[in-house]
Amino acid sequence: MTVMLENEHIRVCINEHGAELSEIILKKTGANYLWSGDAKYWGRHAPVLFPTVGKLKNDEYFIDGKRYSMHQHGFARDMDFEVEEKQRTRAVFVLKSDSETKKAYPFEFVLKIAYTLFENTIETAYTVENPNSQEMPFGIGAHPAFSTQLQVGDEYDDYVVEITGQKSRRFLPLNAEGLFDLDKATEKDLFEINVSRETFSNDAIVFCNDGAPVEVVLKSKKHNHQVKMTSDDTLALGIWSCYPKDGQYVCLEPWWSIADTADTTQDFRKKYGIKTLAPNETFNASFKIAIK
């Protein structure tokens, strides 16, 4: 099932499966600013990443000495959410732990995703609740893919990514296993990334944001249409597109945790960048997507 939100400026569609954005339409042009989800290239639009972001070493981890298995980016993106609230410009989706989730992640949890429209902007707000009697480690992040065909005749190489905010960020390289090699992290002054296939030949471009505000824009060099993603407190920012395939999209990904590091002990409670909630505590985070 699909939930539709709209105001005078934009129309948004969200799938109950994964609580995933599937369309962001600018009404005055009819253009969809999200990637189509063509499975030939990448069959998703904007998955939520929970309860882990990125890859776990060998797709496994340990809690209190017990081994668990979980695929990259966690399981929430592949589960059906319930619609808790639905208004014209706002909807809230809820996922709760059950016997199946506990096979991969041994905690009770409540994950809520709220989508709210403001003029030409959509805000995505995450709420994670810990109803356990013990601390709950978790990861969460977003993976929205934006179209590089915002106007007829657009080419992939017509686009550029601009990053504003702090001048220098720590670049986190991924190794061949998809794990972060912190020993090779470098400081980079980066304001602009030209979009090309070779740009993503070494997988995602990831910067440690250390909880600072971030603003990143995907725009054409040939016209004024663009997507702007902003967030106040991300741990990291991922920028990714398929390589060497020819999918016409670029992902701008705000993360509040990251993939395993190359030197991981695989103890999930000690995972680099992990979030931890005390019993009955709640975590909140959000980001905004503005289109024009």
C-alpha cells in the first residue's frame, strides 16, 4: 500500500513496505525528484537503515557473547510498517519488534518515521524507543536516491554535489570488504564533487560529520533545478551511486552511525559510532529534503 501526502507545491508517495519514500513530485513541473527504483540498476528509492548502517563484518555481530546474523543496512527497509497517523501533509509509520526481528536483533524496540511537508520541503523524523530493561545499541540512517534527470535531456555528468557547512571533514575510505579503514582516514577540504561514473568507482564517498550541521545539494550545471538535503546532527554523510552501471541517480545519505571498521571486534555494544539508548529512553533525529 502507498500513502500520498501533498500541499500546494509538492506531492509525496510513501510505501508502507519499508516506510520508504517512492516519489517526490514538484507540482509545477511534474518532475519526480526521487530515483525510479529500476531494479536493473538499484531497486530501491530511499530505504531506512535500521538497526545497523552499512555492512557488518561477515554479516554478523555479537551481543553479550552470542552471535547474530544481519545483512547490510539492517532489516527495517524490508518490513511492513503500520500507519499510525495520516493527514494531508503528514504521516507517521511504526515498526515494532516481534519474534522474527529478535532472531536478528535481540531487543524490543519501537521505530517511528514521520514525514511532514512544508512548502517545497519534506522532513523525515526518526524516533527510536527502548522499552527494554537494559541498554539498547542500534544504528540508524537514511539512503535517499535522487534523480539526475530533473529535466528532459539531462545527462548524468551534468550534475554536481555541493557541500556547505564546516570547511574540513574527515574522509573515511572503505576497503574491499565494505568496512571503514580508520587508519587511512584523511582530512579533506571538499566543497564540490563532479558527478561521473568514476566518481563512485571506489564505492561510497563518506565523510565523518561529528554531529555538526550539514547541507548538501545535488544540482545541474545547466539549469536551476536541484535537491537540497540538510540535517543538524549527523555522525556521517554518505554520497553514492551505482558503478559501473548507468543508473541515473545520486544518493545523499545522512547517517547517525556507520558500517563496521576494519579493526572491529564485532561486539555490537562497542561498535564504532553506535548509538545506545538507556531503558525507556528515546532517540530523535531528522533531516529535510527541499526541491526546486
